[in-house]
Amino acid sequence: MTRNGRNRPRRPNIEVAHGAAGPEEAAAIAAAIEQFLRDTAPPPRAPERPRGGWLRQAMLEAIDRLPVRTSPWGDPMPWGR
């Protein structure tokens, strides 16, 4: 199994509630649980690519532009503007 790079999940506080296991067994159980948490952690998200200036400007223009047509209800001015 892979180890999720260098990222590790927060380390939980693992303790044995009942004293049925010996100290060595309790340590082995805690180590196995910690290993399981490291191995099953979700992979890190890929870094988001920065948007270029042209794409950003085009997106801003598309959002800020007034609609060319009237609304589906026939209003010349859409609500909220």
C-alpha cells in the first residue's frame, strides 16, 4: 500500500479502554490502527492550475454582462438589477 506522500492525517488519541490486553498487545493494536489510518487516508488534492488573464477576463465579462434578450416572462429588465 502507498503512504499518501508525506501528508499524514491527524494523529488520534488511541487507548485501550479495558485491560484485557497486555502492554505489548495494546501497543501492537495501536500501531496497527495508526498504520491503517495512514494507508487509507485520501490522496492529496491536485493543486489548482492558475487561470490566465484572458480566461479570467472572459469569465468576468460573461457574468457582468446584461442579457441581450428579455427574460422568459417578457420583462425588459430582469429582476435583481
